[in-house]
Amino acid sequence: MTAVEKYAPLIGRLAIAWLFVPAGIGKIGGFSGAVGYIASRGLPMPSVLAVIALLIEVLAGIAVLIGFRTRIAAAALVVFTLVAALFFHNYWAMPAEQQMIQKIMFDKNLAIAGGLLFLVAWGAGALSVDGRSRS
């Protein structure tokens, strides 16, 4: 196994967790803001959806970070990220002055989902809880 094959999945998982875990933790302290933002999009049960978002970001993010049940955690984050793109970065329905930034955010979410799909397909790599389980 080359150094790239050994360490790149770990670095990739760290980068993914860097996005999701702090976002989820931030929803704890800013829960009312998260609920308000979800409600502003007209979604039902914004408090419940905020709790679900918080739990997915933190729990699945930590699972990806340590490489525990990585394929399942990454799949949950794929769904979460695509749903977020559709409901919160729907640039096609935004005023003209917001469309460019929302298109960038939408495209970013698609790229993140694409990267997560690599974890779904290939797993966490050797330096992970999942990798140790296979040894």
C-alpha cells in the first residue's frame, strides 16, 4: 500500500468532517436561528428538521471522521447534502441578485455529495475503525 493510498482517505475524511461536525454543533448554540431558517423555506416541523439536521451532521460527521460504519454515514450525508441543496440553494427560484452565490452553493453541495459517494463506494480506508475491523 502506498502512502497516498494509506493517508489520502484519512485526510479526505478529516476534510469532510471539518464541514459537517462544526455545522451541526453550531446548530446547538444557534438552534432558534436554525429553526427560523428552516421555517423561512416553508418546510414543515422546522424544530424537528433542525434536530434531524443537527444529529446527522454531528453523528454521521463523527462516524466519517473516525471511519466507523463509513459507508452508511456517508450515504446519510449524501442524502442530507442533496436535500439541503434543493431546499436551501435553489438558485433557479431566487432573485437575480442572489442567484450567482446560490448557484455556487448548490454546485458545492453536488461536489460534496460526489466526494461522499466515493466513501460509500470504497469505504474509509486502512486508517479507520472500519479498516481495523477488516484486519
